[in-house]
Amino acid sequence: MKELAGRLAAVDPDAGAAVAVIAYFDRLAETRAGLEALVRGAAVLAGCPARLADEERGVRLRVEPDGRRTDAAGAPEPGWPCAPLVPGGPPGLWLERAGGDGPSVVDAVILERASAAVRSVLDRTRGRAPGPPVDDPALVETVLDAGAPPAARLHAARRLGLDTADPAARFRAVAAADGPPRIVADVPSPVPPAGRAGVGTSVPVVDLPRSWAAARTALRFTSDGGAQESGGPPVVHADELGGVALLAGLVVPGAEPAPDVRAVQAAAADAPWMLRTLHAVASTASLRAAAAEVNVHHSTLQDRLTHAEHLLGWSVRTPQGRFRLQLALTMRHLMANQ
């Protein structure tokens, strides 16, 4: 690298100096140099004071170009060349050089290499500092992963901008049928998700994996309202399922459908109006309300039910029969939404 820097300097002084800067900070990184040595290197190479300030981790350091440390309390000048310590974050390293239309090529390389080395040392010795909030599906996945260490989940939550310090802060996981997982704040009047979605329980950040599990269960109870659907709403909140959520644990991939589910499936194959009619009977308060739901005369509904009961093998006009029908319809729906 030293030979390359010398050869480049003969052709382009800036290019040669830039390569020398890269080699210098590479050597410091290899020897695991500390913060003061890195800032001193930036000051000596730039020929002007260099300043490091990381308010989040309580670090303030200033070095003169002769290598002397002289920490200053004043604020950096707006025109000084600078670099952030985290991508997209605020400035954290400055070269105290005024004037000009921006940093020179050499100054830019000094700042880039020095800030990267400083970031590595800070992360290694003082822990990672939270950067600006980002929208990163991988971070969301980490927060919702029950198998991830709590410290990793909290770090990911902070990177997403979630409040991990307030013990009263609550959030919900959202499982969408056609989209990535989301995390939303638990507010009094939330904006409902678009499309089919399950909304998890309200929990602190650290318990979001539990909310995510509940959201995925709730998603299985949703419906897009198609003709072959059993009529579930497009958005289901886990809080509102109660004990019905236990059914999802019974209807698992590979399980044989219950006899009542098979009866409903056979009836559904018999007539195009069957599923919608059965759902109306199971979900409304009376047979007249069910007739209005499917837009038929009460006598027509009675005829349909007589035919349906013959296929099902039980009466759906009694409270017990309607409850049995509702369970069968729900389990059939869960089978289609594994």
C-alpha cells in the first residue's frame, strides 16, 4: 500500500494522499487503536484540529494537529467538514477547517475512514448507539422473533423508533394476508389495516412476539368476503376472539376434518347458495334476519334450511344446532387458512 501511494502521488497528489490515509487507518484498525489515537490521526493527517462528539454515549474528544488533546466545550462550526458516526445519523466527527465549498478529496477520505474506525471502536467498547428510525423488515422480524435474545429485540425496536423506555408504551403486531409484518402503536382510534389482517394483543415492546403469535391466529379468522367464504370480517383483533382462538390450535395442517366439517363441505358442494345461507343462519339473531341477510323471502329460507338439514344431518333451527353449525363453519374456515 505504501509503494502504491508513492506511485500514485507522482501522478496525482490527491490520489496518493488518499491511499496513504486509507493505509494509515487500516493499520490503526489492525492494532485495535482507541478513540484518542484515531482522532489524533485525523488531526495530524488533515493538519487541523479534529473533534469527536457522541452525545448518546457521552464521548467528547478534541485533538490538535500536533497531537495534543485539548477538549473543547464549544459547538462545532456549521461550515466544518464532518461525517456521521452511523449511516444517516447526525455529524459526529469534524475537521476544524473553515471555508471552501466542501471537504477536499483528502479530507473526505480522512473523515470516511476515521468515522468508520471510530464507529467500530464505540460499538465494541460502549455498545451500539441507536440511529435514526428506519423502516427495515429485518428489524421488524427480529422484534417479533420469540427465539431472538431480548437484548437483540430491544436494539431492533430502538432502531425502528419504538419507545423502549416508557413502561406504559404499548404496541400491537399486525399480520397481513398480502404483506410483511408490521408493528403499530396502541392508540385509542387506530387506522384499520387495509385488506385482510390479524391484529395482535396490546403489549410492551419486549412481549411483541406474543402479540405476533396472536395476530397470526387472528388472521386465520379473516375473510375477503368472497362467495365461497364463510363470512368472516377482513380484519380480526385477537382481543375479540376470546376462547374461540383455541379452535385454531385444534385445526392444524394434516389434521382430519371433523365429521361436522365434512358435512358442511358436502352441503356446500350441493348448491351455490348453501354456504352463504348457512353462515347467515349461524351469525344472525333470527331466521327472519338471516332471510334478509341473503335477500330471500322467509318461506324460501325455510325451504333452503329443510334441504340443508337433510344434508347436514342435524337441525340448524335450534340454539344448539346453530351453535354446532357455527363451530363447523369456523373450523372449515380455519382449515382453508392454515
